[in-house]
Amino acid sequence: MSDKFIINGTEIKSGENKIVNFNVARLPSNTLIDLPVHIYRAKKKGPKLLISAGMHGDELNGLEIIRRLIVENRIKPTRGTIVAVPIINIYGFLLNSRYLPDGKDLNRSFPGIKSGSLAARIAHTVMKNILPIVDFGVDFHTGGANKNYPQIRCDINDEKNLELAKAFNAPFIINSNLRDGSFRKEAQKKGKRIIVYEGGESLNFDEFSIREGIKGTIRLMNHLGMTRRSVRKSKNIVISSSSWSRAPKSGLFRSYVSYGDNISMHQKIGSVSDPFGNEENKIKSKTDGYIIGLRSNPIVNRGDALFNIGLI
């Protein structure tokens, strides 16, 4: 079997590290927009692992996880190959936006098409050029307006997905069905398992989530036999489903619990009051579970999602 590893016409030999750029589009100013892909090949053969981030341009923790793995020299395998894409959605990153300029969500645009929308073209580039050269992957995401406790999302009924999730060893594993148009679903159709890591909130660095993402990546590399670095394992809880507790009124939200906390049915977990001290509405949990997501912005409208409660 040939040991050649070629991407976008560039050959990366055993033991080499290279950055390969894909031109995905141009700005209206005619400035080129490139998608940089970092390749780290060990001298020994082994698995090919994708680590990607920035699918949504306002989700920054994954970018920082990959950046630190690179600068701290912990991304290089002793066996196999790491393919690292720190920012898939360059446009969204430049605009501090989840979406592309055409308003489309890149993670609902797979498998894409070469002559389609901007989102479809980027998705096509990833599917045609990056997915075929990897065996497994971790796609790093961040919570939106609500802060997510570090978690892996995957279909826990798929044996390989669950194996990868347990090897990553984030505090929570959340059962998550495959969504149409997502990178994860289209990769699975091609026989490639992609698990999703989420932690923190958009447009902010969350140090705890970043550290957990780095440790999880190294644990996964260890599990795949790509490296042998010492990383302590932690308690791991599998969440079968989750439900949102929402604001009963508009006003100012206060949480009585922290994300990651174990809570009980009927426990007072928060309140929403009017700004002038005339009324306060207590929020009680309707179930036992864990706080896997928590709203940060205290200004809420009736029906806003406040607590994401994971059920065992």
C-alpha cells in the first residue's frame, strides 16, 4: 500500500509538518480567503485524526484549543496523522458571526455543492478534500447565548461513536441525533465518525472548557495509539436526553446553581424578577438531572431558555 499523503496537490511525507491552504472565495474587495489546514505526520503509520473548529465564526474556544495544541507542541503524533483546521468558517470569524454573509449556517449546508451558495461551496471543499483523508474526527463547538458545560455530543447508540466519546472523557456525553445538513451526519454516511465537543459560550474564551478540550484531545490520541502522554481521566456521565427550563416572565434572571451542578426535582434553581422590585418568580426544576447549559445574559424575555437540564 502506498504511503503517500497528498492534499490539494501537496505531498506530506512521513515525519513532515505542513500547512496547506485552500482558496475558498474572495471578499468583495478582491482579497483572497484561504482555509488553512495543518498536517502533522508521524514517521510511523497509524490513524488519521481530524480536529476542526470555527464551523460557526463566533465560537472561539475550539480555535484556542487547537492553537494551544499547536504552540505547545502537543499536537504532533508519534504514530499516524493529525489534520487540524482551526477555523473552517473564515467569513463568520471575520464578522464575529455564527453565519456566513449569505445568512446560511455552514453546519446545515453539508455535503455542499461546488456551484452552490457560499456555505455550500465551503462544505463541498471540506467534504471533497479533507474528509476523505481522515478516519475519525472531533469538531469543536461552543455554546451560543447559553454557556455549555464541557460535553461530547454523539449518537450513543453507535458503538464507535460511544467508544470515541468515552476515550475523549469530557465530563458529559450527551446523546445527540444526527441532523440533516450537518458535517457529522454527512461524514457518517461516508463511514467516518465525527464527535462534537461543546463548551463555554460564543464570543468568549472559557478557560475551563479550553483545558478540558485539550486534555480530551490528548486522551483520544492516546486511545488511538497516536501518542503516549500522561493525562488524568475524570468522572464521565452519559446523558440520554435533555430538556430546557424557560423563563416564566420577562425581566432579570438570577441562577441559584452553577453549570455542571447535579439538581433535584422541585429544587429552586433560579428566579426572574421585574427590574423595579415589584415581583419575583421562582423557578423550580421539574426533574432530577445535571445543569449542562446555563444562560449568562440576565435580561430575559418570557420563554427564553435558561437552564439545559441533562437527564440520565
